[in-house]
Amino acid sequence: MTSTAQQTRLPGPVQAIAWNADCSSVAVSHCGNEVVIYEATPSSSGPLAWSKVAVLEGHHQMVSGLDWAPKADQILSCSHDRNAFVWMRTKGAAPLKPVAASVAAAAAATLQSPGPSGVQRFRAASPAPGRAGRSAPAPEPASTSGLDAASAGWEKQMVITRLTKGALCVRWSPSEAKFAIGSAARVVSVGYYDPESKWWACKMIRKAHESSVVCVAWHPNSLLLATGSTDRRVRLFNAYVPGYEPEAAAGALPPNSSFGDCLVEVAHEGCGWVHSVVWSPGDEALMYASHDAAVGYLRGPQAQVALRVSGGGAQLPLKCLAVVSERLAVGAGWEGRLLVMTRKSLQEPWQQAGVLDGSSGAGSSAGGECGSGTPGGSVVRQLAQMHISGGSGATPGKSQGGITQNVSTCHTACVTGLHVRPPGLAARGVGGRVWHVASAGLDGQVIMWDLSSYL
């Protein structure tokens, strides 16, 4: 089957990335302590362009995880400094638009130092401590009517993570009333909003993990939480916070279980570090990617190996997974290519359908080597390019509007994020372009993949 890919490049490696609801903006960590927000600018000819519109400051070490709540329009960030913040638009903020430097200098009180080329920098003060009280659903997004983009801004709300080591990953629940933070402290913090103190309090899931929690995934009902850890285990927890969210529906949770109870703990034989966990729609089963280059599947009390990454050249593990539909899923990782998995029905196992490299708009089950026909060429090319580019692994490209546009055909470094575009938006496209999945990596590339031939 064939597939087309649109390559664009951001001005730095992508450690973490989150997309807003309509996929018009992204929040990115460039392996630093800032969250940079870019807006996509459609182009009738040439690659999609990215315009930097804001910089969110507040973390003191590398930002390791990001997530963007699509309905509430809130950004969740976490860092190796053990902190996490919920970023909200300031009251009266307008949708993201680039602004002139002269306008940025006269922005609201949260605008501390205007950045270059109209980039706004927000460094909001942390809220003063207050009395802890009962929680309520997350605050509603601010109204944006009657104001222009010049008054747009972001403010952060403190999250009391209670962590003793760095935070590694974050994820909003589908209800967007709470979130989960995985950490190197072998615990998971489940956050919920406290309106009296105007911060996010956390309850801890302790004891079960024996090593760092590097990925989390919420069940569609927002009551169950799956985790993946470097102790080579996938676990499922009761994450229902009594007294702070509506009563759980009958049968949604096992009887006599309470918050933090480990309901399932599994791993397949020879399982490596678990890098990613996602829920498969339809059958509500778990998929996970592990460091032994396997994709596991959990439906019931036993874990099964759905498939092992195969194809031409070196087969490196997947770092992230994404489910596009009940019968289509994708994965990517250290190989830099997009692995496509399909199944004919919910009862049948997942199978590898192809490995997309984008070199000629085609993919194959044998998996081509991103422009190289030699076994292991992908890894060799990465090492050679890192030497040429001074260790960044980036491929030189053309500059357009301050953002370098990539001339390579696929990722030349580890893929760190996958995003599935909502079906309605995928069919409509941006600037006349159709894409279903976007991948971002340490090479700074953001590639949008059209998977129409697999749907």
C-alpha cells in the first residue's frame, strides 16, 4: 500500500509534544525548561510552516511531558524538577495568533518579558498557599469573545505533585477533570482541582512499581489507569477519587476495590522496559510497546505478544504507540519509521501491515530503509549524520520564515511522540492536505502521515 507524508521541521529537538483540539497549534519541549507554542500556517505550495507564538516559563529543569486538553484548552506540563503546571489562557484570552513585538511589550500583567519576533513569554507567579478543601471539576476555559489576539496570554496553576524524583510523563483523563503523572520515584500522582486553594492536589499510587513509571494511559471511563514501567511490567489501577468526582457507574470498577489498588500486573516472557501503553477502542484492551521490539496485547489476565517488529535492516524498539481506529494502529521509535498494524476484526490479532519511510510516498511490509537499501542503513545513516551535524542528528534543510524546512524523507532520530488527528479533521485536511497521524522526533521533524490506503 502507498502513503504520503508531509515533512516539516521545528528549530530544535522534540522531547515532548502536545496538539490542541483542531491540530492548529502544538506545545513543544525542546529538551529545555521552557514550553514553546507554535501555530501551523497552511501553505498552498511547499511544506507547512510553524510560527512561534508563545513561550511558557516556570520549570527549572527539562520539560519531560506535555498534554493538551482538547475541550478545556489547558496545557499540562511536567519536568525533571519534580513540578507540574496546568497552563490556562488568561481571562479574555483570544485564540493563538502571532503578535508584533511592540504589542507584546504592552501585554497583560502575566507578560513579563517579550520575546523576539512577537513571541510572548509568560512567567506567572505561583499562587499563594491556601487551605485545602473539597475539589470540583476543572475550571471552564475563559471566554474569548470581544478581544483580539494582542490580549492573549497564559497563566499557570500549581500542581502539588508530592514527588521526590523527576516527573517523566503526563496524561489528561478523557473527562479532563483529573490527570496522571508518572515519575522516577516509582509512584503515580493523580491530580484533581481544588478551587479553594486554586491549585491541583494529588493522590498517590504507591508501592506497586519497582522502577520508574515512563508511560500512563487512561481508560475511556476515566476510572482506570494503565501504567508502563522500566521494571518491565504493565499494570492497571483503580484511579477513582471518591468525593471529588461523580459516583462510578455500577460495574465500572471491581467490587471492594479502592483508589490505588493494582488490579492487573502482567508482562510477556522476555518483556523489556515498557515504553508506551494505549487503549484499543472497541474491545477496551491494552496495547503496549516494550524494549524487546515487541508489541504486547492485554485482554484479560494474560499478556500476549501481538507482533514483533520486523522488516529490512536493524529492528529497533518502538517508543510510542497510537491507535487510529478499531482496526488500525501505528508505532514509531528508534528506527525513525512508522510501523502500521492492522486487524480484520476485533477478535483477530494485530498484524504488521507495513513500515512507512516516506522516501517515495510508499511503504512496504519489508520496511525499506528511509532512502537506504543496505541492512542497518537507517542506524548507520543516523550516526553519520550526527557526525556531520555536530551530534544533533538533524538533517540540514532550507530556512523558511525562521523555521527550517526538512529535506529528508523520514525521521533520522528517535520518534518521541505520535498524535492521531480526529477523524473529521483528518478528512478535511489543513491547507488542502489530508493526514491522520503526526510523528515528532529528536531530529526536530514533525511529519504528517496520510493513511487513507489503510482505512
